[in-house]
Amino acid sequence: MKILALVIYIVIMIAIGFYSLKRTKNIGDFFLANRTLGPWVSAFAYGGAYFSAVIFIGYAGRIGWGYGLSDLWIVAGNTLVGSLLAWLVLAKKTRSVTEQLNARTMPEFLEARYGSKILKYLAAVIIFILLVPYSASVYMGLSYLFDVVMGIPYVYALLLMAVLTGAYLVMGGYFAVSITTLVQGGIMFFGSIYMVLYLLSRPEVGGLSQVVEKMSAINPKLVGVVGPPGFIGLFGLVVLTSFGPWGLPQMVQKFYSIKNQKVIFTATIITTIFALVCSFSAYFSGALTHLFFKELPTMNGVANPDLLMPNLLIQYMPTAFSIIFLLLVFSASMSTLSSLVLVSSSAITIDLLPKKYGKDNVTVMRILCILFIFLSLIIAISQVTFIVNLMSISWGATAGSFAAPYVYGLFWKKANRQGALASMVTGLAFALILSWAFGFKSSIVPFIGSLAILIPFGVLPLVSILTGGNKNESVSIRS
């Protein structure tokens, strides 16, 4: 039954890829769907890129187990800041400014806004390099699930994910992604609701009224305002996962492709509801794992929180729901991976390659999509580190590089190239160097990532003012 459901899903995705192939004639079609997406597709595309296997497997298990119900602060942040506020503040301005500047990517925006090719080239390199480990973390999370639930060996599951992602994405580009997003988003939304309701109905939980009492009996700190690991770690996770999307190219791209500003209000409401349902389902379910397991599951004799959700699924949930959850995480991951691959390959095709080597050649971009998938696959097979660290480092360094120059570039006319460059270097260096200095410890990496995002917001205006403000170096943005 599980295999049949998976095969049907794969066939549908491939069919969509073939259908989209006919509509993809140039880079604009392949990367932005020619800026024609409506509210539902735009909202689901944003939500699908936001929540992936990393959230439902890695974050849900590891953070839910560690912080207990205090992980719901992350839900609040993801819903209100990462979704609602992001759309209210950024969507309209991004859509109008990127069209005004004829910018299709984050590097193109930085070049046009600040008048600097250095910013463009640096941004392109950062995107391609740093999104590879994030993509690898998504592959890892999904493969853990397939290994436990379906008995497909980890490496074979990775290969399956890579081939499927490459197939429908390389054929149809963002047109394919936009269509599949509706299918995937629906599965994620209703699957998330069902998962919470089912877990609450289990005798181990005993309904919502019993959750606090039972978890408090295990450890009173699990129901406290701040969980056992403490405030610093929780603060880092909230900021990293909530403000991170403000500077992640794969998230910002969703604003570029909106059909027009009229659809933004509807898309904002849909995105917010979608984020609330999916994030609550993931983190609340992760916290409930304490009621099902006394100890962490192990892999090769080592405790591994990344296996909590897959084991919960296989041991306590009926076959019918295990199929739903499998497709839920599969859908979330495919949507995220598609966004990552598109944005990363565009960083080379659109932003780095000279025009004579295929700047506007869809074939070149398809080849680079395959290359990016291959590199992500290598890291995932190597199992360099666990899921949460890969995502935290990637999010912190990437968002730390782009959030400040992107936001100030939209709203502050005095922001200049020196300030933008200083903020990018600060965010990138802060995230990577400090993470390395602390040994990439999972307890501190999210906090470092959060600081890497916040500190550049002070660096950019300071350097811009000290270097004389705009002085006609940058393109003037219409209000």
C-alpha cells in the first residue's frame, strides 16, 4: 500500500514535469514562471519552501524532545514573523522594486540597487555554496524517514529523492514547482491537522487536557516557559527560523513571481494559516514524543533524535496515516528542494556566467540544477553531521549575508554599497567562524546564526553613514 501510494505520487510529479516542459521557453519562465503566480500558488510555494523534512523530522524530534512545549515559541515566531510580518512588510515592496530594477535574483537585486558587481558575484557564490548543505539536510531527513517507515536503505532513498527532484524540476522549472506546490501544499496542510488530532487521541496522550499533566510528571521543565536547554538556545531557534526567511533567497524569490500586488492580501492570509498549522503540527508532535518514548532511539549505538519522528510513525500510527505522513514530509521536502535547486542554479546561470556562455540559456540552468543536486547528494551520503546543524549553519550564514542589505535596500535610500558589503561579510563571517570555533555544537549554532542575522542590521547603517550615505552610488528606488 505504501509503495503504491508513493508510485502514484511520483507518476503525478513526473507528469506535471512533462506538462510544464512545453511552457518553459526561457529563463524567465524557468525561474520565475514569468511572474504570473496567483495567491494560492504563491502562498503554498512560500510555505512549502519554509517547512521541509528538516522541520518535520530533524527539528520536530530534536527540538521537541529537548525543549518540550516551550518549542511552541518557535511556532509563534514562524507564524507571526516568518510568515505574516514577512508578507506584510516585504511582499508588495519586493514585487514592485524587483520589477522596476528588472531583477530576477537576489544577486541581480543587490547589483542593481547598490550599483556593485562585487556584491552580485559575492552573493552568487554564497548562495550556491551555502544552500548545498541545507539541501543535503533535507535529503537526509527524508531518507531517514524512508529507511525507517518503508525499509528503503538510506542511500537508495537518497538516490530516489535526487532523481525525482531532478526529473520534474529540470523539465518544468518553476512552472512545474508552482503546479506541484498546490498538490504538495494540500497534503502538508491536511496531513498536519490529522497528525495532531491522531496523536491527541492516543491513550499515551489522553487528549489535550492531559498533555501538560503527563509531560510535567516526566519533567516539570518540559512544560515551562523555557525548556531544559535554556533561554539562549530557544532564543536562537526562534530568531533563526523566524527572521531567517527575510534574507533567504529561496524565500524572497516567492515575492518576485507574484502575478500582481492585488493578490498579496489573500496570499498573506493563506500563508499565515498554512504556517500556523504546519509549524504547530511539527513542534507540538515533537514535544509529545516524551509520552511515547522513555529514551532516544539509536543508530549504530548512538542516540539520534532525528529518528524520533520516523519511529513514532512506524510504531504508533496506523498504516493509512503513515502513508499520509510519508507523503506530507515528501511533499514538504520536494517543495523545499525545488526552491533551493532553482535559486542555487540561477546564481551561476544568471549571475555569474557571461552571456556568451549561456546567461539566458535554459539548458545551462538545467545542467546546473543537476550539478547542485549531485553535490547535495554527496554531502547527504557522507552524513557529515546531523540535520539540525546543517540547516542552522546554512540558514544563519545565508540569511546573515542577505537580510540586512535586502531589507535596507528596499526601504532606506541612504543604504550604500559599502554598508551592504560590510553587512554581508559580517553576517557570513560571524556565522561560519563562530560555528567553527564552538565545534559546530547543536546547542550553540542556532544562537550564533540568530546573531549573524541581527548584527548586520546595525553594521549596514553605521557603515553607510560613515561612508557618506548614498551619494548617487545606488539606484534610486521609487516609493
